[in-house]
Amino acid sequence: MKPDYCGRMGDALLYTIGECKVMLSGPAEHKIVGWHFSISHPTRNPTWEEQRDFRYAEIPDDVYMVSIMPPRKEYVNRHPFCFHWYEAGPKFFDLKTGRPTS
């Protein structure tokens, strides 16, 4: 499945992929936190294939992406069918230990 570009909202780039909506980090956010996207669907969780297809279509292949499950006390859910993906890998984490780099 191929994403369709829909425009911008502030710095974020907006896309659809199938029935899902996606917000991708724009240049300002990208400079601070790296690549980030959120993908949502109005009535169900986005499928693995929808998430995967967007990631590989819009984010460079040499970038590691992760979805984070925080401690329960820090968990926030503002949309019942939304997932967030963040840039990780050697730029942010030691690949041998999994610990953040300083």
C-alpha cells in the first residue's frame, strides 16, 4: 500500500494510507527528536501492514523505528486507535545494551 500526501498541519506532514491517517514529523520536530509518526484509524487499530508500509515508504531505510510502551503512570491514550513510532537506533541507543546514549 502506498501513502498519499495530504498537506501540512503546522510543521507536520499529513498522509493517508488506506483508511488510516498519518502525521509525520516536519523539519522542526525532526531536528529535535528525529523521525516520528503517528498512525490512526477511526474504528480499529491500524494493521501491522499499514504501519510497516508507511514507515518504509516515507522514512529512510537506515533509520531504526520503535514504538514505546512507557511505565503505567506515564501512559496516555488520547485516541483509542492510534500508534506512535519514534526514531531510535545508534543515534539514540547503544545497540548492545539498549540503553540511551548521552
